[in-house]
Amino acid sequence: MVSVYEAGILVAVASYGFSALAAPLFGKRFAKAAFYASSLLTLFTLLYIAAAMGSEPYVTVFSGAVVFDKYSLFLVTMAVTVFLLAGLGAHSVTESWDAGDAFYAVLSLIALGLVAIGFARTVYLAYTAWIMAAVSAYILIAMRKNGISAETAIKYGVTGSVATILLLLGVVLYYIVHGDVYMAPGLLQTEAVFTVPVVALAIIAAGFKMGVVPFHAWAVDVYGNARPVAVAAASALAKLIVALLVIKLLTPFAQGAPQTLFWVAALLAVLTMFYGNLGGAAAVKDSPQKALAYSSVGQAGYIVVGFATLASLAGINTKAALAGIALHTVAYAFSKLASFQVLDAACGDEPCKWERLRGLAHRSPAAAIAMTIALMNLMGLPFTLGFWSKLYLLVAAASASAWLAFLMLLNFAIAAYYYGYMLYQLVQKPSQETPAIRDDYRVYAALIAALITIALAVQPWKIYGIPLYGYTTPP
């Protein structure tokens, strides 16, 4: 007999599968309606599964190939919400696109890939889902069908292909080191000659996907030049897919090779934080979109700090690291969704310069509120979800290394400069030539996303100690 958990997975697969493969055949309106219905049905299913689990830390189904734990349920639920809002924001934009119906099919494939990655317990299922979500993101960037979209999609696709190949190598080595295909504690081989390549390949694959230095070259070009409404979804995917998969791949090495995990991840985190934030500070006066693109690199550095502090070394607060990764990934995804949707409402297909965004508070208060909350989250100001996520990551970093915590604080200060500059520009008086902004679906989606981050900041401590299969729970 099929359990409620198995039925839940089947519902998500069937609904998103229909939305991706069949709905576009009936036109744009039907494709949109099918995507919204699939997302809402999947959200209801995830909430029902969370309630059915009760106090159980995890549940395995389908002969152990799929596992539900509270950590993954939280992230997957937030991911589905993010892409529902991404689809809502593009509702009117895609009407003029030749491939407007395919836009929602691609969003469905991305959401389905994230659901599969989040609950996969075997490396082959997770890797297959990674390919589906990653390739769909390349298509999403190219869907506008103009020169800039084509160029950025090629760059995104080439670097993404490298990440996928490296991840495949990591998966093969993972099987050799771990002894089976399950992402669970325990290592068959603990010698550094075996463990270091797997940890390095996993982090490098994540680095290409998130924009971690020195694997970041594509990030600024893609996020800084592609159509913002597409970037809103692609930038959220990059962090969510890594947080859901790489954290599971690294779990056995947190105990089996903790020194390797800590030093490799910490070094990459420091390089990434400084490159992204210094780049954002240099680019902010030229282009708000370029500044947010560099910001994405800097924010990736904070998440990699969380990966470093997952290492089971004496004194490290790994519970704070897990909570920080989860909350920061969610805060980032909603904040970038909101900010890029506002950029699209202000700039559209035009290059996004400050002339389009300056004085936003006078032209569209709703858009200005959404952008302000998003920037406050990215800055990590008190009473926002970004504040709590950075606080947890900082606590974890301080428990591991005082220098790592100091370098994080220094980067917080650098980022505060360019985020503050962006907030300042929003309240300036706009020029008479600046076109008006119409409050459409993009602004509504951005405002909802921003308000969700405020709602999630009410009781962020509930994520502290949330069980992740294989890390805080036994195999």
C-alpha cells in the first residue's frame, strides 16, 4: 500500500510533470494556470507531510531511495514558494514572448528538480535531478531570444556543464569512498588521498553553480546583463540547489575528514566574500544590476562559511551552521527574487542604470518597499531574516576561528556601503525624464517575497537544531 509520503512525492512529480510536458500544448493561459495549480498542490502536499511526520526526525520511503527530514522539508517548501512567485512576477511579461508558454514549463522542471534533490537519499537520483534543474536554468536565461540573453545563456551553460561534469566525478569518487550510493554517515576510506578529491569536487561543483571564487566568472555577466525577470528565478535556484544537495554530499566528511572540509571551504569562502563585496562596492554607482550580481558572489561566500563550519571539530557550533545555511539560503532567494523583479519593472529590456531606478520611492511606493526590505535582508539589518541568518553563520564561524569571524564582519561592513548607497538612491528625487513604473505582477510578486522574509524573521530560532538526515540524525 502506498504511504502518505510516497503519495506526496507522486503528486509533486505528476503535477509538475503535467505542467512541464503537457500544459504548454494548450497555450499560454493554460500553461500558467497549470503551473500555479501544480505549485499550490505541491505546497499543500509538503505541509501535509510535515504535519504527518509529527516528532519523527526523518522518514525513508521507496526502499530507502527517498528520505523526508524537517531540514529538507523547510528548504523545499521555501523553494516551491520562490518559484511560484517567480512565475507570478513573469505573468504579464511573458505575454509578449514567443516562448511565453515554455517559460512556465521550464519553471516546473526547475521546481521538480529541486523537490527531487531535496528528498533524494541516493547520489544517482540527486545527480539526475541536478541535471534537470541546471539545464532548465540555462534555457530560462535564453528564453527572451535576444542577443544579450543568448550570450549570457551560453556562458551560463558552458560553466554549468563544467560544474555538472565535476559533480559526476565527485559522485563516482563518493561511491568509492563511501562504499554505497546512499548519502548517509560513514566512510569506507578515510585517507586524505581519497577524501580530499571528493570534498574538493563537491565544493568546486557548488562553486561553479553559486559563483564561488575562482569559479565565478559567469555570475557577474549573467546576473548583471540578462533580463532581470529570468535572473530572479535563476539566482534563487543557484543557492537552493547547492544548499539541498552539497550539504548532503558533505555530511559523511564532516566527521570522517573534518580538517579537509574546514580548510578547503574556509579558504574559498574568504576569497569569495571579498571578491563579491569589493566588486559590488566598485560597480554600484554604475549599475544597480551589476552591483546585485557581485552581491550574489559575496552572499555565496557566506553560505560557504556555513559549509566550512559543518566540520565536526572540537568547539564548532554545527547546529548554528546548519541553521545559518538554511536561513541564509532562504533569505537570499526571496531577497534576490524581490530585487530583480523590481529591476525588471523599472528597466524591462533596457540596460538597468540608475536613471531607471533613482527616486523609486516617489514613483512606486510598493516597489520601493519591496526593494528596501530585500536590501535590508541582504545587508543583514536587525529584525530581518538576513540578520538572523548572518548571526547564526557568524556564531558558527566564531566557534571555529576568530579570524574567520573577523573577516566575515569586515565583509558585512563593505557590503553595507553599497547596499546603503542603493537605499539612498531609492529616496532621491527622480528626473522629469524618468519613465513611470506601473505596479504590475512583478511588483506584487516582489512585495509578497519581501514580506515573507519579514514573517520568517519572527521566530528564526525554530530552525536551530532542525534535523537533517545523516547529520543530526542516525543512519
